[in-house]
Amino acid sequence: MKLYYSPGACSLSPHIVLCEAGLDFTIEKVNLRTKETESGRDFSAINPKGYVPALELDGGEVLTEGPAIVQYVADLVPEKKLVPPAGTLARTRVQEWLNFIGTELHKNFTPLFNPASTDDIRNAAQANIARRLPIAATALDAHPYLIGDSFSVADAYLFTVLSWTGFVKVDITPWPSLAAFVERMKARPGVQAALAAEGLDR
């Protein structure tokens, strides 16, 4: 398998899950401005959506969208228990978190990275984030990870989004459980391996 990524982007989430899964895979960096991969391939031909992540399977098929990729990868190694079994309420809870992080957190960070965003747009995004972060913080007040005592693929996604806070001046200190979660995640070997591979461990 090959993961197409951009350092620190949302592709970090499946990168972490691949490392946690212990599967054989390679990575290839994508320049999202030029849509060219590190080896000179046209990324738009690989993923017509034009953004990372994209996971090229050994048979040549390509999966896109982080929440789908992380569940696919986790299901390849059920013994690792990176996601609960399909059809269970616990699995649906993970999907609930993946959807919440994607639609309510991730998408509200997007305007903060866009230099064309107006102050009004930035302020609205900041306000939305401030309303959503306490929901994750409350879950992490109760237990170390989003769905309990064990890591799941949803934690990789939340960690990725929280890693952006320093770049766009979102203060998470009002929620100590979020800061503690980030440090807990940084201590995981799978997270360390992904960060190092993307040059983010400095």
C-alpha cells in the first residue's frame, strides 16, 4: 500500500493508523499547490478530488477520505483492536466521532489556513471551534481516549486536528484534558513514527 500525504495535513491521521496497524506501506509526499507527487506523478490522476489522503492499494485501487481509509486499515488487522467490530454500537460511536471531527472541527479549521479568508470568516470559524472543542474535552475528562480506555482510529483524527491549533492560534489551554490527550498521543510509538516520517518531530 502507498499513502499519499502532505506533512501535517489531515493525511497524518491515516498515517498514524497505518503505523499503529504495523502494516507494510510506503508514503509519497504531494505538493498540493502543483498537484504533483514527490516522484513527479500527476496527483490529480491518482485522486481527482485533488487533496490528501489517498491510499493506493496493492491491487491498484485508490481509497480516499480519511475516515474511510482509517476504518479500512483497522479492519485489516482486527487483532490490533484499532476499531470495534462492524455492526456494534461501539463501532458506531467511533463513526460518530469521525463524523463530528470531520464536519464540526476539521472543516472549521480550513478558513484559518486560507489567506483569502476575511476577518469575519476567521472569527466565525474560531467561534465554531470554541463551541465544539468542549465536546471532545468532556469525553476526555472521563477517560483517556474518545471511546474509553483504548486508542481507536478516531483518536488519530482528533490528534491530527489538535496539532493544527498552534499554527492558527487556537488556544486549547481552557481544556486541560485536550492538552493531556495530545501529550498522551505523542507518547505512542505509532504517532512518533508517523511524525518522524513526515519531518514533524523536530
